[in-house]
Amino acid sequence: MDAPKKIDRLKPLSARAGLLAIGHHVYWPQFPGLLDEMTRKRLHVKSRLEARGLEVADFGMLDHAQAAYDAVSRIKAADIDVLFVDMATYGTSSTFGILCREIQAPMVLVAIQPLAAMDYPNGTTFMQLCNDDFCSVPEFTGVAIRFGRRPPPVILGHEDGDPVVDAELASWCGIAKVLRSLRTARIGLMGHVLEAMLDMHTDPTAITAAFGPHVVMVEPGDVHRHYRTAAPEAVEGWKSRILEFFDTPDPVSDPLTEKLTEADLETAAKAAVALEALIADKQLDGFAYYYEGEPGSELRTLVTNFIVGNSLLTGAGFPMCGEFDLKTCIAMMIMDRLDIGGSFAEFHPIDFKLDSVLVGHDGPHHINIAASKPVIRSLKKYHGKPGAGAGVEFQIKEGPITMLSIGQTARGGFKFVIAEGESIRRPIPPTGNTNTHGVFKPDVRTFLKRWVAEGPTHHFALGIGHHASELVEIARILGVEHAVVT
């Protein structure tokens, strides 16, 4: 089975972290060399953050209250996404209280001691102070609560190849990238909700208020003009990319499908050229759309043939969401910035014999989580929607999966509905749509009943790996209600 190609990102993931160390100024004259060891520990944390793609603003050692007060303006000016507080040794919480009051960025206490265990026979007070990373943590979390803040999460472990530390640092670097993307993104919104989908309606102002991105209103004519003026050489280039990336097999059992036609390839490539030009023109980081256009018009041909281009763009880190689903576009962006995929998905038929459910959708998919080389089929009609053209079909990788649906409550607030499961490689229908078999505990019937009881939007973003904990943390940081379906 051919392995899929990996698509490079349109833009590298980025975020800016703040880093400071906590200590106690009384120690330095008492223990020569201790401050040097504290500096080494802080720089060790800094190097690990930078290795995971973060830009780090280093605020040095805060070892008394005035140092913390003096640092506040510099921390605010640095425009950070997360503040990592290196609990280098014991330090009084007077250095922390003002940070709780003034710094709005989420804070993480980093308690990574050098040794996995003290060398007890040769132990010294100096050695203990070097490994006293956890000592102040209860004091700091208690002060956070007194200041009306949620107690900061703690990365707890040691420097000596601790896999838990590696995983938690990686998670927080991913969360920082999510937060940076959300608060700086420009997400295009074009068209209208597919009529009668009441769960789709979303107020763009509420999106900005809850998550941060600016919603750019896009007219169908904005993309149509790029379609009309698409350069032939650009279209040919996209046709070559498509044929190199996808298989184009003969039809199997579905009479709506046929082998990819030259006309559908031409249209898909021309639509992709128009999408790329629209992205550059509007400086977009994501796009949610649904439009029908007049039957038989060139505009209808264009707006119903984004599927191939948007699958490749979604794989490149530009989430594109059909059916005007702005909430799920946000969910897809969150998953992509965690580097776990983020395909547009919903539930399809249940396999009661194998206790699984088909998870997939027509339209936008994250190609980089495909299990094998994806397929394009020509579809004579898009079921339930106008138009016809090329459809993308693949299964996602086997193994752990995570789902994120963003619903809305009766009060209008957003809610993360989160679940973890497994993708199992089993036969899927050859219908030109993405599908994979999802297995969920305790069984598929119970899980699906529990899922719908939490009020999700019927769409969700689908990613690989188990990452519910990161999504819960993001919801807490954003102040969004959440539920993990188990």
C-alpha cells in the first residue's frame, strides 16, 4: 500500500513564551555557586522550549518581591502566549502574587529537578536546594487561588530523561501555538448556512470574543474573479500536484462514482488556484464556506468544487470547513496547531457487528493524517447538495484518535465536547468520501448516546493520538465550558 505524501505547512507554527525563574535572594551569599546552578536550570528549560519551536522571552531570576514588581511591565510588553515559571529552588510567594494579579497569560509552574532522586549517602543542603523545585509549588498554587486565579498546572519531574516531562513540555508548547494562532488568525466566512441546519448558526462577534480571531467576510465574487482569471500555467501546475498526490482508481460499487474525468480534474485545479489567490488577497488563516450559486452557472461550478484544493490546503495547516461551519473551523485549527491533524467529520452508519461507527465526511480533510495514498473519484452528484465533481476518499491512520466538537449552549456560550477512541482499519465504502471505523468505550451504542447528550454541533474535528487533556486545558484557559465523553 502506497504511503501518503506529507504536505508542508503554508506557515510555520509559532508562539512566544515567557520564562522566569523563582529563587530566594537570601540563599546566594550563603551558598556560593547556587545562583549559577539556578541560571543553568533556567537556561535548560529555555533550550527545551526553543527546541519545540517557541520564541522565548527570558525574564531571568525573580528572587524577591520588588524584582517581580519590576518585571511586570516587561512581561506585559513581551506579548507572550504562556508564562513558564521555573521553580528553580524554594522562593517566597511574594514573588508570585503580583504576577497572579497582573499577568493575564496562562502560567505553568515548571518543577524539573536535576536528579531523579537525591544521592542520600552524600547528600548536602546545597544538593537539596538544587532539587527543591517542588517545595514552593503548594505555596504558589494557594496564593493563585487567593488572588482569584485557577491554580497553575505543574510540570513535575526530573532532567534525567524523564518521558513525562518531555510529553508535558510538548503539550504546553502545542497549547501555546494554539493560543497564538487563535488570537492572531483571520478566518474567512463566505456564503450562508446550509438551509435547515440550525446547529450551524454562529455569531462572528461571539467567535472573536471567545477565541480571538477576526472573521473576514468574503463575497463569492472575491473568489470567482480569481477563478475567471486563473493563469493556465498555474492550473496545469495544480493538475500535476493533484495527480502526483492522489490515486485515481476505477469505480467499484457506487453508481454515483466514476474514474476521475479530465473535466473534473481541470475544474478542481482551477478552483484550487482561485483559493490560493483568495488566501493571499485576504491574508486568511482559515476559511468556512457554503454557497450554491445559480444552477448551471460558472459560480456554482466553482463553489461546489473546492474539495480537492481544500483537502490539500487543510493538510498544509489552512483549515477549510464546508457547510459554513465556523465553529468546526476553529476546532480544526486547534487540532492542526497541536500537530494532530483536524479533519472535518461527522458520524456515518454504525457497524453493530463489529461495534464501531464510520467517522467521516465529504469535503475538507486533513491529508497528513491519511493511512495511505488518498483517492480521488469523480462524483456525478454530491448527495444532499448541488453540484458534481471530484471527491476525496481515504481512511485516517490506525490508532488513537481524538474528537473535538464546539457546540453552543442555550445561553449562547460555546462548549467543547471532547472524546478519545481508536481508529481501526476495516473496509470503508468506495463513495468518494473520507471514512474510518471509530471504536469507543464502553461500546458504540453507549458512547454515541453519551456524546449527543452533551449538545455537540453535529460536525467535529478529528485528530490522531489521545489529546483530550490538552483540549480541556485550552477550554479552561479560554473560559469555555467543556465535557469529556467517556
